[in-house]
Amino acid sequence: MSAAPLSEPPLPAPVTDIDLFSDESLADLPSAWAAIRDLGPVVWMSRYGVYAMGRHAHVRPVLTDWKTFSSTGGSGLADIRRPDAWRAGSPIVEVDPPDHTAVRRALQKILSPVLIRGWKADFEAAAEALVDRLLEQGSFDGVSDLAEEYVSSTFPPALGLVDEPQRRANLFLLGEYNFDGQGPRNARFLATEAKVEEIRDWFNASMTREAMVPGGFGAQIFEAADRGEIVPEVAPLLVRSFLRGGLDTTSSTISAALRHLSEDPAQFALLREDPDARVKSAFDEAMRLEAPIPNVGRLTMAETEIGGVPVAADHKMLVLLGAANRDPEAWEDAARFDLRRNTNAQMALGTGIHMCIGQMIARLEGEAVLKAVAGRVGRITPEGAPVRKLNNNLRSLKSLPLRFHPA
């Protein structure tokens, strides 16, 4: 049986009983983030017995110091080293050097800029065709009809996953499970886990070499194992990581960008003026404001201090990427979507050795969609209120009613 979490910090630190994983907090995370930032550079979350931090000035140094703040305890709330841990760690996200170095080097060789550029024409053509279809349709849902439809039609073929009728629904369910699992084992996670049990055989089969279409980067992961660049046991686990996290964050960011562009016509006009120069800004600004993965976990490997607050060794730390991305000390008018903003310091993709390995794919997809929208659509208008989807560690929308008006 797991020990009860410590309600008091092991060393003096501000304490909060905010539950970042409650329905109320997930529906309005910026308010919870502001409260935690205001308490101090580091706070103790009494409900879970972990540290949390959300000030931009301190987040970047923590993410770049893997020796003091390790990923080996897991990317979420729980400590995956514990014997009662519900899952094994990711061989790319939840390891540190030297193990991390070899795996990341092999993946970077596979996901090379040359490979990504080779997808560009097909990805852009797919985005243009989808936007044209939605223009004819008029009203649509920006989540299911655009963002999820686009990402589920481009990413799985690039991975090399066999096309099946259930592929889209199963992959988004796996993503929901992956990110719910980065929070507590609450009712939300248990409900998602029960759904995943129904597709467990499909999931396990999809991680195998036999499930990969020749030429996709999934097959190349197994080929890297054949060459001895990674150990054979790691190959299916790397495919698992892409299956569980390759669609949701990108589709969430595309949806977020569409929401802000529909709500601020002046910003959409800026995008249309110079899409080649501003699609990157639009995608990055959506990531900054709506960080699709709000938290990443780290494990303190030694006693240290952050901003004058002592931090004990061998404890989990939730690094609140979303809070850092809305820190008013780091960003002027931090809650505003602004395409003229310099977003180089935004933290949604992480930084340091664990910076998102799939970011080039995500950017290619996101920028292709926004470029197609900017070139074909004259106005985007909301057709109803957006509805947020609650997940323990994925900030996304459930629905986004929109209408495209021809240019």
C-alpha cells in the first residue's frame, strides 16, 4: 500500500491545498497557476506531498539541470521508481544521460530535418484540401472536424501505422490515457484506464514491428535496433511513446490557435497579411497561452534551493510549464494572444536535453494548417462557446464551433 502523502514540507516552504487536478482547477488553470506563482518560487502541494513551481525565471534553470532535477522519477505526479508504480518509464522522456543520450541520438537521426522536409508538400496539400472542404461546409467543429481530423490523417501514416477504421479513435483514447496517467489515480484516470482495457490487444499489437508499414519512421526505429543503435527492447517502447503522445498535443495547439484567431479578428488579419512569416508565431503563441502539457515532473536528486526556498532531496517536483508561460514577470500582457510577441522563451516544448523530440513534426502540421487557413479564409467566426475537455495533464478543448468565411 502506498504511504499517505506528506501534508507538510520536509523543509520550510509555502504550502497550498490547491488541487491542480480537480474539475474546478482544470476548468480554469490560469487562476490556479497565478495563485501558486503568488505564493512563492516553490510551494508544497499538501494534497499530494510534492513540490510545485510556476515562475518563469526559475523554471528554465530547473529544466536544464537534469543532474539535480532528474526525469527518472517520471514525467507526471507519481514516482515511477516505486514498486507499486502503475507503469514503466518511457525510454526517451523518463531517462537521463547516459541512457537518454544514445536513444535521443538514434531518434534524431531518424527524425532528421531531411525526413521532415520530405513530408512538407503532402502535409500542406492535406491541410489545403481539408480547409477547402470546411469552407464549403460552412459551420464545423474546430476540434473534431479540423484539428483532430488533420493530425489523425497525417501523423499515423508518417509513423507507418496501418490504416484501420478504429485507428483515429483508439489513438486519441491512448493519448487521453497517457496524459490522465501523469496526474493522480483519480476517478478521471480510472475511467480512462477502463476504456483502454477494451483496446489493450490493439494497442499492444500496434507497438510491434509487424504493425509498421515499411518506410515509416516507426519501422526505422526497429531498424535502428537491428543496427545496434538502441537495444531491441527499447524499440517497441519508443513506438509506444509516439502512439500515446503524437496526436493530442498538436491537435490541442491547432485548436487553441483557431480559437484565439476567431476571437480576435485583428490577429487573424495580421496572420493573413504575411502568413509565411507569422504562422510560426501563431503556433508558438497558442502553445505559450494554452501549454498543451501543463506540468512536467522532476525528481530532486539533492537538497537545493530555488529563489531562496529550501528544497529537500528525493521528492517529486511539478514544473508548471503553463504557469511559466503566463507569468506576468516574463511576458507583457501575458494573457493576450499576440502574433507580434517574441515567443522564443516559451516553455511548452520544454528545454534542455528533454526538449520535445517530436516538435519538428508538430510544427510542420500546425504551420501547414494555419498557412492553409490564412491563404483561403477571409474570416473565422465563433458559432458557439468552446467547451474544455478535462484531462489530468492535457490542456485541450472538447469542441470549438466555428465558421469559415471565404476570402
